[in-house]
Amino acid sequence: MTLSTPTRILTLLLATSLSFGLSACKKTSSAPTNRSLKPDTKRRTTPKQVAKKPATKNVVLFVGDSLTAGFRLAKSEAFPYLIGQHWKKQGVPFRTRNAGVSGDTSAGVLRRLNWILTPDVHTVFLTIGANDGLRGFNLKHTKKNIAKIIKTIQAKGVRVLLAGMQMPPNYGATYTKQFRSMYPALAKQFTLKLMPFLLKDVAGRKELNLSDGVHPNAKGHTIVTKNVLAFFQKEQLFAKAKR
């Protein structure tokens, strides 16, 4: 088919326009697309430094083993939680945090201490060593570990309160005496307030313990709560907020 002269001219113009357009696209696509990878020092602005507010130190951290964790109990039944609820009702400006781990030993606490000591911790209520004793560990090592725990906490400007433990009489008179005396010795060495025995009025009472005869049940934790609060009040450790 023979095209007329006007048609040939129109076709030529369209072809030229299309060719020009494709050429422009190629030039555009070949331009670098990663300019953002190079910092633009001329246009960079320095953001204003926002000073972080220091954490409010209002947490009492309960560090220990299953006796603190509330073995086989709901979190809300363990004595650290019950103390926190009591404080909330009484207007005491402190919160409780349960850092008890079932089966933990003095060496275990020492290993995890740095990451549980957060900036908001005001006081540590420390009760550890029961598993060391029940497993017949060398008490020199246990005492050394607890001393390191106390030093680490105090180095961060955090107050330490110590709760003592006791071993069953079947561990022998010598071992049980050495174990019991370990806590007063540590309290004296580091000038700590000491609650002589965490399980006072609970240990050995079947109705206040689980079937294993070792761990307090919910009723037992209620009594532990009462005794710990009495210890705090006696030592005038946590006062109500001023109104």
C-alpha cells in the first residue's frame, strides 16, 4: 500500500517524537538513584539533645528462690505481690517486683544480678541460700557469693535488706548452726537490717505448707507477708507518702 505524502510526513513526525522520548527515558533511568547513601553535610542539622529523666527509684526488688517466687502458686498469692497491694492501699509510694526464681542458688543470683538491678530499684530484699543448704554446699562458698551479691547491690547505691533462713535439723547440728549464723554475720559485716528468719511461724506447720512440707501455700504466704511488713515497720523502712 502506497502512503500519501501527508500521511508519510505524519508518520515520520511520530517516529521522531517516539525516538526522542525513549532517549530521554534512558537518560533519566541512568541517573544515580542512591544519592541518599551519601550524607549531605551541607543540609544536615543536629537534633536537639533531649535529656533523659532519671528513673524514679521506687521499686523494692525481692530477690530469692522458690520461697520468694511463690512455688506452685499464682503470682498474686506470693508475698512480694501481697506486700505491694498492701502498700497501694496504705498510700506507701513504693512498688514491689518479684525476682524470685525457683531452684536458684547464691551463685545463680550472682550471675543474673546485673540485669535485674534496673535503675528504678530503691531497695533489694534479699533471701537466698536455702537451696545451697539443702544441697549440702560448702557454706564458705555460699557466704562468699552472698557477700559479692551485697557488694554489687551497694555499689549501685541500692539499699539491701537481708532475710535469714534455717536448715532442718536432719542436716546435723554443726551444719545447721553454721548455716543459721551465716546471715547475722553478713548483716554485721555490711551493716544491714536483718529479718532473722523468713519463714517464722510458717516452717514446719503442715497446714501452712504445700504437700512437700517445704514451700508455703497461699495461707503461709499471707503470714510471711504479715511478718515482713512487721519487720519493715519495726525498722521504719517505708513510710507513707506525705499529703
